[in-house]
Amino acid sequence: MAGKKALSFEDSLAQLEQLVERLESGELPLEEALVDFEKGVKLTRECQQKLQAAEQKVKILLERNGEISEQPFEDPDSE
């Protein structure tokens, strides 16, 4: 599977949501539910890695003079 292209965060999250809906329906045979659960765990880990990478990039961008100055996120849409 070396040639398999990685999904974007948004695509991974969308697939994870679909898997959760299928699993919550309770109508899958056990074997299919286990396969979907395994895919869900993999997608969850991929999403977590992508979020951690994004967080690290933000910290690097906020670093000034060798120190990280954490600043609260201000949502421009909240006003």
C-alpha cells in the first residue's frame, strides 16, 4: 500500500463520521462491524496525527525570540 495517497483531514473526518453512523445503526453483521471499527480506529489515529502536526506548526509560527508566546484564539465570527 505504499502508493496509496493520504486523505485530507476533512476527508478522513467525513469517512469516520460515515463509519460511526453505520456502526450506530446496529444493522451490520459482526464481521462487517469489526472491519468498520478497525477502519475507524485507523482514521481516528490519522486525524489525531494531523491535528498534532498542525498544532506544532502553529507553535512554531508563534515562537518569538526562542520563546513560545501562546495567545488565545479569537474567532472573528463570534462578534
